[in-house]
Amino acid sequence: MGKITNLLAGLGGAVVLNILHESLKKGKDMPRIDLLGEEALQKSLGYLGTSIDDDKELYLSTLAGDVAGNAIYYSLIGGSYSLIWPKAIILGLAAGVGAVKLPKPMGLQPEPTAKNVKVSALTIAYYLTGAIVTGAILKTLK
């Protein structure tokens, strides 16, 4: 499969991931991947001696970076047609587990994605869903 096809499929998975998150984040004990991303962006910008002070600009910048980064990540699912489903499952689970387990060692607050078992499980499920959608798009475009 071509790189453009892989990127478009990855973009589809990333958009589904973000729609899922944005639609459900207001509920009680729901993942707040957006807050984790905002903290990571502000921390990164801090190393450069700057920050984003406007909340809406911070939110939109984080959302854009999240969609772009996840699209590129999910595009890795493409390639060998026979390995799409194993790659989707492995990469989806890896992204989800990473979002749960990596914030604390990276100096970020873990609560947005790992406050309790429910939030952790949903975070993993969101990333797995994005990966499965990517796989389905790739299978459809074959």
C-alpha cells in the first residue's frame, strides 16, 4: 500500500479517536487526553522559553498536533496487507498503554489518562478503536 493511502487511513483513525474522546470527555471519570496533551505542549514550549497563554489557542494547537501525530502513528499499520489486523491491534494497544503508563515518567500528570481503572481502560480502548478504524479503512481501500 502506498504512503498516501496509509496516511489517509491513519488520518481516518486519528479523527475517529478524537471524535470519540471529544464526545465523551465531559462525563464523570472519563479520559482527558486533551489535558495531557496541553500539559505536554506547554512543557515542551517551556523548554523553548515560550508558552501559549490563550486557552482556546492551546486547545486547538494541542488538537491539531494530536490528530497529526496519531495520523502518522496509525499510518504505520499499512504496508503488508496480511498483517494489517495484527499491526492494528498491537499499535493500538501500545498507544493506549503508553498514554496510561508514560505520563508520570515523563514528568506529566498521569490523572487525565490513568486516574482509575475505568479511565485507564477507556484510554486504551480509545487508541485501540482508532487503530482498528485505520485497519478497516486500509482493508476497504485494498
